[in-house]
Amino acid sequence: MAARNAKKREKFAAPEPASKPKTITVDEWVPDYDRKCEFCGQTPCVTGVLNGKTVYHGSACGVCTWGDPDAIDPANW
């Protein structure tokens, strides 16, 4: 039983669950030497290609994208 002086509680909708990050499917990762990494300023930035079309324009270099120092070389992507 609620107390007589209790404030009426507002009803709120339950929050939507956080969506999962999208999985990007690509045929290959290619270097984009025209853009610099927004985190460290290095080139090239990571770009994903699927069926001959660019489907991902990354704003980070290989090292910042994958967190691996060897990813400085696009051959390791």
C-alpha cells in the first residue's frame, strides 16, 4: 500500500537496448594515401572495397584501426 503523501511516479518507456556495431564485409582493405589518420596524422587510411565499390571510408590508419604496429604496412591488412 502506498503512503498517502507519496508523490505519483511518472511512467517511462524502457530504454531501447544498445544496438550491436555493424559488421563490415569487404573483399579487401586498400590504402587511401589522400587522407590522413584523424588520430595520429599518418597515412594511409583504411578503405574497404566490396565487389569493386568502396563500402567503408575509414578515418584512421591501419595502426589506429587495428591497434597493431605491424599494420603500418598495408600489406599486413
